[in-house]
Amino acid sequence: MHIDWRECSLVETVPGNVSGAPVIRGTRVRPEDLVVNRSQGLPWLVENFGIPAETVRAVFTFYDWHKSARAWHSA
């Protein structure tokens, strides 16, 4: 599922940073990397990506909302 991360205030796109891919503000971590590794659990994500837990939770909240909104619109 494609998510338009430009709508998330925690995400930025910086030319030349990770080939211009959306990243968590001030990092080189793509939000998709958090989503793909979600099953590893919050402590693992915080430790391995160096992103604060509240930021990870907020990214997941945005992702879940976006996913459910899309499902509702396609029904």
C-alpha cells in the first residue's frame, strides 16, 4: 500500500538525503523501514533505528489511520 508521507508532520524529504526519499525529520530513517520492521517491537525499533518511542508510535498512528481511511474509501 502506498502512503503519502508528505502529509505526516514527522516526515521530510530532503534532496540528496536518501535519494530524496521521505525520512523521519532530522534522520536518514525512512518511515517505511519502521513499518516493515514493526513486528520486531517498539524497543527493538528504538534501539536499532535511534528514533524516540513517541516518534515511532506517531508514525504508526499516521500509517494506521491512512491505511484505514483508504480501506473505508474503497469499500
